[in-house]
Amino acid sequence: MFSNDWGKPTVVAFVAALAVSHGKVAFSQAVIVGPPPSAGQSSIYVWGNAYHDFPQLYQTGLPATPLLGAISAADSASAGLSTVVLSAIASGRAEAKSVGVSTVASASAYSPYAGYGTGAIASAHAWVVVPFFINHAQFNGTSGTMQALLNISGTVSLGSGLLADPSLGAWSPYSWGQSRVHVSATGLAPGPSGSGHCGHDSFLACRELVTGYVAGSSGFSSSGSGANGNWLLNIPFTFGSWSSYRLDIVAYSNVNAVGGNGTSVSLTGSAKYNQSADWGGITGILDANGSQVTGWSVHSVTGVDLLTPVPEPETYALLLAGLAVVVGVVRNRKTVK
């Protein structure tokens, strides 16, 4: 057996060391020499523009350190006998976890007078690279495929509060916006063609959801292959050698509101993927011919258990509810006694 006291990775520390095995096999052909460093980063960018006021904020951070950032822009200007108050708010959150990533981006803009515009941009990006080592005395040195699930959930929205311009008989001809999320991962099957923003990640397959409003149009449109779901990853590796996989998620919202003729215009957008993408656990190991393999073991960096799915929020809620019931029963029994 091998010692699992590898310590913390040199670049990013995740949590206590863990080695797990599946089945019984004599590890006699591969020597596990400590894992290569994991890597990852969170970043957020938020920007607001309200006439003379245009603050912005950019931050980066390492995994296990959630980034939070919010700004607001507000300004006033004279428009005839009226005082125009413009406002914009942008906020972002990003976190690269040990086996998953999450992002939230929200933006809103408000303009109450014709010709005066305001806008907000929020972008949150998180990615993580996790090393892993799959050992099998028979197959070490040959190629294989690790099959695992990736659980993705969240919402993309745009347009709450956008008003039509009665004088023009149409929606605001100058306001526009877009909210989107795209998720990429090693071994993720590509979505249907036509997902333009996924083309930014040429090294990984990608899925995305985009919703947008174009200036002067009569409504909103959605495009993309869709991101939510439990997706199967087919991650290539070599038995008996260190390999790695990468998870990457970007949430983005950009809104711009320009007042119509005497009509207030507000536009909000958000991409909330604050629970995803989460590792769903290994479902199988395939050899070079695509046949299922048994008797393997998997090792990773400090605190990463690739066999166990990350519980979804609903699971935590059920666990807490069950715990509350148990506590109540125990208290009732004590009272009866």
C-alpha cells in the first residue's frame, strides 16, 4: 500500500489528504510519487456608468477563496426644468472549489429621461484544474477513459422592468442587454452548433445559454445549447500516470438603458450559477478499447474525493430537515421520561 501523506499542493491548498480505492488489486507496477500542483482561479469584473460616474472593479483569487464584488454608479443632470437621476448597479461572485466552480453576475441600469443613458456590466469567471491518478496493475501504461457526471444548474434572465416608449409605440430603441453563461469541461460532449460564445474555449467542449434584447426589437431572444443538466464527462488519461481535468464557468450580464421621450427605462440582467458546476462522481473506468474495467484505484490531491458526488443544495436541505426531526423526537422522549 502507498502512503497518502502527500501534504498540500505547492500552488493551491484544498483540504486533508485522501486516497481512495475501488475493488481489490495489488499495486505493484506503478509508484505514486506525489501529485502535481492543482491550479485554479476566480475572477470578477464589475463596471457601472451613469453620466459622469463610471466606477469599475476587478479582482482575482485562488480556489477556496470566494470573490465578492459590487459597485453602484449614480449621477444627476439637468434636463430642462427637471433633474435626471441615473443609476447603475453591478455585482459579481466567483468561486473555484476543490472539485467544482460557481459564478453569479448581476447588472441593472435605470434612466428616466430621453437621451440619457446608463449601463452596467458584471462578469464572473472561475476555473479549476484537478490532478488524478488511476492505478491498475494490468493496464498501467495504457490509455483509458474516466467517466464522471457534471451537475450544472442555474438561471439566466434579462429584461425585468424594461418599459415601452408610448410616444414611439415600440420598445426603447436604444436600450439593449445580454446575459449568458457558458460552461466548459474536459471530456464534455459539445452542444449543438451555433453556440457562438463557446468558441472562445477552443480547447474544451462547451455548453451555454444566452438571452438578449436588441435595441428597438419587440422582445427578447434566447440561444445556445443549454447548460443545465447532468452531463457525462469522458476524460482521457493514462493508467499509472498523473492526469488532470479542468472545469470552467463564466457568467456575464451587460445592460444598457437609455430613456425614451418622457418614459423611464430600466433593464436588469443576471446569470446565477451559484451552485454549479459540481462534480457528480466517477461512474466508470474504460480501457483503451472502451470496455469497463474493475479493480482500479483513484488518487487525487488533498481533500478531493472523486468517487463521491458533491451534494446538491436540495440534498443538504433534506439532511437538515431529517436532523431537525431526529432532534425533535429525542427531545420528546426526554420530556416523557
